[in-house]
Amino acid sequence: MNVNLPRKDKISTRAVIIYTVSIISCIIALIIIGLSIYYGSDELDRLITVGGSSLSQEDEQYQLLVSNFDDIFQNHLEEYTTDVNIKKIDEAQELVYTYYTKNENKKNSYDLNLNIPYINIDNETIAAYNEEIKQTYEATAERILQTENKNIIYSMQYEATIENDILSLIIRVNLKEGSNAQRLIIQTFNYDLKNNKEINLEEMINLKQLNTNDVQNKINEEINSEYQRVEDLRSLGYEIFERNPENEMYKIENSQEFFVKDRNIYIIYAYGNENFTSEMDLVIV
């Protein structure tokens, strides 16, 4: 008995292409919608632009600086040149060096990885910096070493530069104690070696011959962008540290933490300095 199977109609190549393109377009659309919900439309535009040709060279360099921020911390003073006669406390040491290191772990109690800096300059203001660093970070380490079953993670790195006779030191601390949220703490010290005085952000901006209003606008723009991103995530139920763009802390005159490297000023808003959070905003000018 002959069995005749139904003959399949041949699908044209053109139809296959159309179906394939349609399916791919739908997938891309779903991905974009998902990313838009997660990041917010402004942040998504920025991410897409980063990968596209419309991103300017200046924007590319800026994004590279932001993404490489974590790589700054090498626990040393970068090479420098200066004509200022600086009196050291210890002639055998660099102007900034690691005076306290601790890499110690005790199961269920603590995990320490610390590099604490010392500014090797014979000066009353610098002496106050060193004492503050010691009382804040070394004292915390010694306290933690006496604890039992607290599950504490405590790490610290730093970096120092000298540019245009300005000594700039940045300290980064990650601290997690028990069930508390992890804190990211950033502290900076900036000192004018030529004029023997502390220097604030507004003075640094003027020294770099930048326009104060332009810098303030840049800060406002970045903070507002982060605020929108966080609000989008909060609306989806995520618990993220809430920013208030109207807070006076974002004014140049109130911005305390900044670091100078490669002619750039890194302005840092580390909310873990006062709160149990690892959230931080970074503006580079």
C-alpha cells in the first residue's frame, strides 16, 4: 500500500528573513524595556550613548575616570616634583608612607586588611591630621581585635599625590559590623605646601582656574541624575540610600571631601561617612 504524506509547502527565504528580523526586534525591545525600568530612562540613554559613536571624546574620558576610581588606591605617594623646602619628621621615609599595616583574620570574629598612612611633615596642622587618622582608624582596628564573634570586616586603603605643591591624601574604608549594612567611608586631607595651610574645595577650583558656577552646575547635574536613578529603583521596591538634591551638602562651600590627581579634582559624597550605606556619588572636574 502506498502511503502519501502531505507535502510541506516550501517557505521562501524572504519570509524566513522577515520572521527572523521580527523576532530579534521583539527581543531587543524587551531588553530595552527591562533596562529602562531598572536604570531609568536617563541612565539608560547614558549607557547606550557610551557604547555608541555619539559619545564625545571628553565624555569617554570622564566615564573612564569614574570607572577607574577604585584603581586609584595603591597605598603610596605618587612620584612628584616640588621646589618647596619640606621639613620631614623622618628623613628616611617618604612624605607619605604606610606606618600601620594589619592583615589578620579570626573566624566568625573579624577580617582586617589595613594600610594606614602617615604624613611625614613636621608641621602643626599635619600633626593634627596624623593624630586624627590614628585616633579614628588605628583605634578602631585595636578595638576590633579585642572582639569575639562579631563578624566584622574592616579594610582600608589610601593614595596620596602632590601636584602644584598641593598635597592631597584620600583614605577609603569599608566597614561591616555584624548584621549592619556595609559602610563606605571616604576621608580626604588637602594641604598647600607652599603657603603652609589647609586648602578647601573652592580654593582648589580657583587654583585650577575653573569656573565656580560651572563646577556647581556639574555637581547639581550628577546628583540629580543619581537621584532620578535611585527613585526609579525605589519605585520598584529596592531599598537604596535616598538622596536629596536640595541638601546644602552639595554646595561647593560645604563639600568637604575632594582629591586631586592628574590635574583632575575628584569631589566625593560618601554617605557612609554618617550612615550605614556603601552608596557614594563622584563628580570629577
